[in-house]
Amino acid sequence: ALTMDRQGRVVIPPLLREAAAMAGEVSVLGVQNHLEVWNQKRLLERFKKEPFSEDDGKALSEFGI
């Protein structure tokens, strides 16, 4: 777990940035009670492999989304 500084920023340690290929553009996703930071290219590849489904829509509707 990482903590935010006074300006709301989180510093991701270099070892984690390197392992996740965090260079260039990234996406920050809110997932229930935490945030996920993704390499933009990897995230788009995942969406292509696992597109949004009807079941995903039903799950979101349970949260009022």
C-alpha cells in the first residue's frame, strides 16, 4: 500500500514502475476500494482480448452505474 502526499500524489517505486512498464501514458482505474495504474498499451490490449460484456453491464447495474 502506498500513501498520498499533501498534494494527493502517489509515488510508485521504480521497481514496480519497471515491472509494469510504466513509461509514457498510463491509465488510473478506480476498482471498488483501490486504484489500479496500467500501462496504456497493455490496458488497451486487455480490452481487446476481454471486451465489455453483457455480464459486466449487469454487474455494474448492481452498483447503480
